[in-house]
Amino acid sequence: MQIIKTSLAIGITALGFGCASGTLPTEQLASTEASVRAAQELGAQNVPRAELHLRLAKEQVERAHKLADDGDEERATMQLERARADAELAVALARQAAAQRDLDANTKNTVTNPTPPVSAAVR
């Protein structure tokens, strides 16, 4: 009977340690990964400053997984928050670069092909 109690206690303890490796908050992880994907789709890897933050975000997501596996859910959650912030910054920088490219192209087009004034076109 003592062997059964000891085995049961060891089994429950092992089960408890197995559950100690935490999981990341599902919604927060999904939001962070969506921001990383958005940055990639916007071409952040082609904009040096955006690429830096995209890389940081990916590294922080990996670190968050490791921390959660080690049972440190609080630090894992903080890493996810940092990753999301870096991914969102990468998105903003990629959008800014695209807008600047469009502006430069439109400015160049306007300079090389000026539109005649409205009053001159009417005459």
C-alpha cells in the first residue's frame, strides 16, 4: 500500500512538473504573429530599419516560446509584448518607405511631365 501511495505521489508530482511548462496566451501570440506576417508581406525585409525590427520581433517570439516552455509565463508574455511592438514598428517603417517611394515617383513624374495650367488648356 505504501508503494502505491509513493508511486501516486511521484506520478502527481511528475504531472505537475509536466504542466509547469506554460503556454503562451493564444490571443497575444496570434496578434504578434499576425503583425510579423504583415511586416513580411509589406516587404519589411527590404527596408533596413524595418528589417531590424522584424528580425527582433522574430527572435523575441522564439525567446517567448522558450520562456514559456521553461515555465516563466510572465517573462514570456513580456517578450511577446516586445515582439508585437517591434513587428508593428516594422510594419510602420515598411509603409513609410512605400509611401516615400510613391511620393518620389509621383514627384519625378510631375517634374518630367508637367500638367499645363487649366486656363491654358481651355483657350
